[in-house]
Amino acid sequence: MKAWSAQPAKRVAVVGIVALGAASLLGGCGFETRQQAAAVVNGTVIHESDVRETFDQLKAAKLDFAENIVVTALVAAPLLKDAVASSGSWKPDETYASVISSIPGATDTTKEFVEAVALIQSQKMTPADVAAYRADLRQADISVNPKYGAIVPSDQGPVYFTLGQQTPNWVKAGANPAPAATPAQ
């Protein structure tokens, strides 16, 4: 039997290093994409640049929505669309068409936002649609860039969540009073 030589060991080491380097580079791409995300819903990235462009298009059309509201509607949009798809209770209507016509060159993201808002404002979701939406919302994998706040579940409102700041449970008012000032001598 021939003794184990150093040549194959070098090849294995080089291949291992190349594989680790490739995995690091590919993993880094996903990390960078997530760093630029306003939110990620079930693996679909909502880019900050799309949020900003939608915000700017709405503002130019004299529609006043804060960026966190844009993110909220874009997070809810695919779940709302899925909820009404089976019942057909809502399709883009005159409200949607009117708003979109007032936004020259509306991007797909802006159209998604307007569709979600028009659907919510129409109040045409059936109880079954609402139940399906809420079930999908509970099961959804949603992460939001802290810049926009955090998902705060709610039993109220049309989207049943808001984006806002939650006070961490370790912060309690009065738990750490400021030290008393000592008089100067």
C-alpha cells in the first residue's frame, strides 16, 4: 500500500478554501440585500429604494403618507391580494384607477401600495377574506428594518398590525430614577 502523499491533501485544502470563500461571498450577497431591505415578507424583499420612490411618487401626487405607512401597506399587499383572490370580492376599481392616473409613471411598487389602500378603503372584504388574511398574517415570516419600527399585532384596524416602536419589557418607568443632585460646595 502506498503512503499518503501531501499532494492530494493540498488539493483538498485548496478546494475547501475555495468552497468556503464562495459560500462566504454568496452568503454576503443575501446579507447585503437584507441590509437594504425595508422589509422581507415570506422571503420577498421590499427594497428601501422602492419605498422611497413610492413615497416620492405619492407626495408628488399630493397624497400624504408617511414612509412607515408605505411599508405597512407593502407588507400587507401580497397577503391582502391572496385573501381576496379566491372570493373575487375585490378587483382594482375606479378609486384605484383614479389614483394611478394621477401618478405619471407609477412604479409597480406604487401600484401595489395603491391597490392595497384601495382594497382596504373599499371595505369589500368578506368575513372569509378577512379570516384568510389574518391566518396568512399570523403564519407569515415578516421582518422589518428597525428604521420603520417593528410589527405590532393588533385586533383593530384593517390590516391588523401596525409598524411602531415597542417599549422593551426591560424598560419600566421609574425603575431607574436619576441620582439626586449633590449641592455644590
